[in-house]
Amino acid sequence: MTTATLSLTELTAAATSAAKIAAAASDAERAGWLTAVADALDDNAAELVEIADSETSLGTTRLTGEVARTSGQLRLFARVITEGSYLEAIIDHADPSATPPRPDLRRILRPIGPVAVFSASNFPFAFSVAGGDTASALAVGCSVIVKAHSGHLRLSGRTAEIVAEALRGAGAPEGIFALVHGRDVGTALVQDPAIKAVGFTGSIPGGRALFDLATSRPDPIPFYGELGSLNPVVITAAALRARTGELAAGLAGSFTLGAGQFCTKPGLVFVPAGTQFAAEVAAASKDKPALGMLTSRIAEAYPDGLRSFASVDGVDVVSGSVDQDAAAHGAAPVVFSTTAAKVLERPEQLLEECFGPTTILIEYADRDQLSAALAKVPGSLTATLHAQPGEDIAGLVEQLSGLAGRVLFEGWPTGVAVNWAQQHGGPYPATTSLFTSVGATAVRRFQRPVAYQDASEDVLHPALREGNPLGIPRRVDGELRLP
Amino acid sequence: MTTATLSLTELTAAATSAAKIAAAASDAERAGWLTAVADALDDNAAELVEIADSETSLGTTRLTGEVARTSGQLRLFARVITEGSYLEAIIDHADPSATPPRPDLRRILRPIGPVAVFSASNFPFAFSVAGGDTASALAVGCSVIVKAHSGHLRLSGRTAEIVAEALRGAGAPEGIFALVHGRDVGTALVQDPAIKAVGFTGSIPGGRALFDLATSRPDPIPFYGELGSLNPVVITAAALRARTGELAAGLAGSFTLGAGQFCTKPGLVFVPAGTQFAAEVAAASKDKPALGMLTSRIAEAYPDGLRSFASVDGVDVVSGSVDQDAAAHGAAPVVFSTTAAKVLERPEQLLEECFGPTTILIEYADRDQLSAALAKVPGSLTATLHAQPGEDIAGLVEQLSGLAGRVLFEGWPTGVAVNWAQQHGGPYPATTSLFTSVGATAVRRFQRPVAYQDASEDVLHPALREGNPLGIPRRVDGELRLP
């Protein structure tokens, strides 16, 4: 499972062989592999956090929490495959009396094969080498080749060593997991015939370029990209009247969290016109410290993004300074304000993601103008609504549901719970697929359905055998049955 | 719901409005729409079959069966949405004591929006105007714009009238369904910002061209294409010894069915070398009548395909004539034979689909050679194995599972049951997605997940409300619960 000495051809050949073994392994075996990786991450958390902090400036508190989230994620997927619904086993018994006669037909989801995973800059654990893409692919019986992110190479290497050793110790096949480096190798991976799906978390331009490669292959493969998100927030007049201070403090905490480098950072906040909310947010933000960013490239891009907003006529800087040297002194928060009318006039300039601790307050005159401006907002991971009980918000909720994969009420989007119901994905460009990259249903990305017609018991996957030997939920003759 | 007088812009605007209403309709309402369409098709079957036969030459027996299959398909989807599992409702209750505290999170699948459907030439009912793509999209609350197939325009128009009238009568919104004509309009539809997904059944070149358009949009959309399939069959030596006559008769019946114009036609048959099977198949095929093909273009292409096979050195014509005028006299069956060694040498020439009543027998020397040749076969809808009880076929079954979406035993692939477990799809080029276009799970293609965080009961979809008012299966706090 080492990588440095193998060519890409050797790695993908090993991944192909390993995928066959992993596909034949039992759910209990694969759950054991995931648990071993989780335990190894927890056991080595102190060392890993130290390396991660030196490379990403994210701080040890956040990074320690992220390791726990990452090992927890691996354990969730172990529970998911042990429960067994993820196989979506469906059995239709034969009906020789039907016209035409119906055969015995049994469907199951099988692993798709070797998966390429592109790790993210901003979550060096949870969306990286041993993150959700890797965990969900391994869970269902795929092998994984991870492209390390250049922003945390030392951490990637050390994590990969720990993962590989844990997998080996738990009995996983040689070749089940590998780490590669470099943009060219990543590009080659997406085009490699052995690779059957790609998981990606990163920028819109980078993700779109790889998506285009994946879909233009002679045999296109699914590209599960999480690319970017503005995460609009809507505050109603009633909510603002009832709790303006709380909202200002909550927003300031959320958009500056982790130096504003969350893919769920609230980047657009729609507020009623004619209020003092901008001043409240400015007050709540002004003492937030400047924080080091993930990489010098990201730090250099931040003021460029700020200046781009500030250059638009009708956009005001409410707090903070556009002219800052984030690479030298850390990224300091900046709050902008403008109007919904301006957004309608210049959507392409104002509806751009700016990675860093900044957000734009957008004043709307009424519900119609709000709705018109929201209609210009590109697909997002999240959309948030702050309203008061009793307000008529049904139409707004429906519009936000069409815009984002997760709709939040009375909260802030930066936290992403790792559980059964999570949806971390949304209309393009938030993601390039109809799936989630976080939560139990993320496994479905790396599975493909196969139906077996009139197969004898001995060739059927145990999940499809007559007596339900695995004891899993199945649909039999149209009826969902619990074990 | 008429189409002739509206521009594409007007049609897509109407489809967008209708999709909002359909998304808000209850499952019972939409089940009513589907049932009304099914009833209307059955009520008008005689007239429709007559038109269809005049346009497709498929014969009234087959076409009458296909109408029944199509109305049955609509009724299956009505049952699927009534049962409710298709919503994949997942509820994770809040856990304030967790670190970090967990919000209340509830996930459901929502309709994706207006869908474009490209109908097929070879199934003028089941994969056409009121076919599986239309039915599954309407079922989940999408609107549908169907591109008629030029091979049966009169039938498409009449079917669309019946569908539109039934939908109107059942209370479905104006704009929920429309029919359009022409290649240029089809191309424009795939690129129209209002269209959120495409269902397609047709040729590899045509499907790939539209897939490329769908994925190269500024906002790529899912393209569910069913493009083509060789449907390999493997016969073991033991099976051949035990039932050679039955196998020859079964194969002859399957590859000539409907003039060999099924997407599941067995186009490649791997048989042990050194047997008399070719002679048996020749005998079983020689009295099969020449049948009119779907269109003159298809009929003209058939002899071209035959000549292409015949031109390969080492390929023998076992029965029938390569030089035939299928457009004038119908398509007569032709059986070829060659060796697995030849397939390994010239895969690009021999592993081409030829639409029509022809198949190639491929003699293999041993299991290793069989496996090597199978490895060259492109992704298929089906793969069939004929073996005897007690034979060691596990490796072969696993290889066939990787090659196709449906693996059959002791049967022939041309029948496709419409039920809960069906999988009609496979690795590219069989399909361009990981989904099926037939069977209950086809609905998933036109849904997207949305999670609601800390939402109050009154804004939640009924499927996600605390008391389970719809009485559907749901996963609550990780546990699958039946109503």
C-alpha cells in the first residue's frame, strides 16, 4: 500500500485487484477495516493535529474536533453497511401464471470499482485522505486512490501511512488504498480506464475541469464534485425585529469561522431594507481576529476577491478593510452591503464566491424583490431562513428548497452533522451530482445496481438468498420487510 | 397541453409552472394521474395498435402486449409512490447533548423539475410518449416534454392527445406534459435552462451526442441514456451437452424476436469450440421469416452491418444471406460464427452492435480464453449464462456482473419484466448512468435529496412530520421503521 515506488499503471492494477477482493468481502469484514482506520486516527490524533496545524493554520481545537468527526464518520459507515439497507436488496419471486410469465428477479447494489478521491484544502481530515469520500467508497467494497492536496502534503503522507497500516492490520487486501501526488497524476487518474468514479471537493474551476474530463472519456464515469457555494441566508423583517443582536452575533461567528474557509460559509445575507442590521454586524465582526489562511495562494486571492466586490458601484464596505495583506497578517473580516436591486443588475459580479471571512448583506425592499434576487443565486449547499413563528414562509421555503440541498431554520450553515439524514450537495455548481458527500447516503455514489434473473441460491449474493441469511431489510414481492 | 401552437420557450415555461404544482400535489393525486393515463391507453388500445402497426411493422400481437405492458408500467409507478419508500424519508432527531450538538435533520427526495424524454424507435409504447421515462418522471412530480421519434410520428401524436386528455381529466396541471418534434428541437431541449434531466433510449452515436450536450451545459444536468447493448450469452460445455437442441431453439427465438430490434437481443453467444451448435442454430433459424423493420433507414443499415461482420477474416456465415434487401423484403435472420481468438484480435470490428435479426457465435477454447474475450465486451444491459447444476461458475458470474446490469440464468434476455427488482441499465455504453430505465427504482433518476434542519412541523413535507401522517416507511434515528 505504499505509493512512492509504484507507477500509476501499477497502482490502478493493484486497485483493480483489490476491488475484486473487497467486493467479495463481507460487510462485517469491511466494517472491521473502517473501524481499524477510525481507531488508528484516534490513536494518532495528537501527532496528526500537530502536523495539520503547521500546514493549515486551522488551530488545534478545530483540528482535534475534525479528527473526531473523521473517525466518527468512518464508524457511521461501518454501522451503515452492517445495517444492510444500503444494498437495496429487492426480490421479486417468479410468477409463471402471469402474462407474460415473470421470472425470479433479485436486485442488489454492487461496488462500482476503483475510485479516485481528490482531497480538499479546507478540511484536512474530514474531506481528505481518510475523509468521507474514502470512507464511503471503502465501505461498499471499492478500492481508493487519493490525490493529496498540495496544501497539506506532509499530513496527507502521514495519514496515508496510518490508514494503510490500519487496513493491512485489519486484513484488507493489498492495493485497497493508495496516495498519489501532483496535478498531472490527478488528471491522469480521472482518465484512467481502471477508475470507475471520482469524488472531489474543491473549487469550481478545478472541479469543472475534472468533471469535463470524466464525462468526455470514451466511457464516461460519474464525477461526484462538491465545487462551491454561496449559502444564501434570508432574514425576515419580523425575525430582525425580534432578535437583531442575536442574528448579528450568529452571522459574525459563522462567516468568520475557520477564516471563512468553510464551503458552507454564509456568503450572502438577504435582510430587509431600512434597518440598522449592517451596523450591528459590523460591531459584532470588528473584533474578530485576523486568521492565517490555508495556503499562501488562498491568502493572496482573498483581497483580490474583496476588491472585486468593492469595485461594484453601489456596494459599501460596512466593516473591515479591503486593502489587507492576508498572506502576511492573516485574513481580517470584511462585511459588505448592497441592495437586491443591484444584485439583479449585476448578478455575475456580486454572486461570486469569495473564499475567506467576508459576507455581503443584501437589502431587499419586499418579498417579490427578494424572490427575484434569490432566483439569480446559483445552486448552493445550504440555504438558511430566519423567520418568526406564524409568518407565511411556505413559498420562500419552497424556493430555498429548489436552490440548495439543505435548508436550515434559525441556525447557521457552517456546521454539517454526519448522520443518516445529512444532505451535503445541491444544484450545480454546489455539486455535480444528485448525491451527498456527507452522511449515510453518500455510499450510494459508489454502487451500481445489478439484477439476477432465475439465479440459483449458490450463485446469489447472501443478501439475496431466500432465507435472508444476513438478516437485513429487503423488499420482497413489493413489500418492505424488516429482518 | 397541446403543443403545435406553442414555442419551445412557452412550453418550457409552462412545464416549469406545472412542475411546481406537481411537486406540491399529493402522492394520491399523482397516482390518480398515472392511473387515468393507464386507463386511457387501455381504452384506446385497438386504435393505437392499428396506428402503431402501420408505422412500425411490429405486428398487432406484440403491440397489443406492449400497450398492456405500458399501462401496467404506469400502474406500477402509481403503487410505488403510494407505498412511499421512494421518498427515502430519513429523520435524525436533535441531540443537544452531543459534541457538537446535533440539530434536527430530515431528508427527503424531491422532484428534480421539468424532464425531457426522447422516445425510442423500437418500443413505440413502452419506451415512447407514455413509456417508462414519462411515467417515472410524472410519478415523482416532474413535468415532461417528450421528443417524438420520427419512426412513429402519427402514433406519437395520437398517444400524446390521449395522455394529455387523461391528465387534464384527472386534474393534472396545464403544462405537465407536451410533445415536440424534430432533431433541432430535441437538441434545444437538452440545452434549455428549464430542463433539469433527460431520459433517452436510442443509438450510441445519437445518445452520446446528446449526453455530451447535457454535460457541457453551463449547468450540467443528468442524462439518463440507454444507448445500446451486445447482451453476451455464455454457454458451458456441460449445458451444451445436456440441452443443445433447446438452446439452439431458444437462441433462434430470442435473436429474431421483433426482427432483432430489441435492445436486449443476444448479439454474442460464446460456445465451446468443436461442437455442432452452429449447425443446430442454423437449422433453428432458417425457417424464421423475414420481417419488416421499424424504418427504412434501419432496414437499409441492417445489410451494411451484416457485410461488415462478413468482411472480417475468420468470420463465417452459418445461415442466412448477407446480401439481402431488408428494406424491400424484410430482414431475414443471419447467423455468424467465429472464434474467441479472433475477437481478441479484432474486438473493434466484431464487438459492434448490429440492429436486426443476427447474432455471432464465438467459439472459445477454454475458460481462460472465454474470460479474456469477455473482458473485451463493452458494458451491456444483460449477460446470460447457461450452465449445469454443480458447475463451478462463481468467477464467471462475477465477471458477467461487472459487465451488465442484469445477469440471467438458463433463459434469454429479450423479455424485460416491469417490477420492483428490474435493472435495465449497465456500464457504458449500455447506459450513461447508474440507474435503470425500467422498474420501480427508475423514479430515483428524477429526484434530488433535500434536508431540512430544525424546521417546524408546518413547513415540513408531510412525509417528514413527526407523526408520520402519510403512513410510509421511514428511517428514524438510524432505524428503518414500517408504518
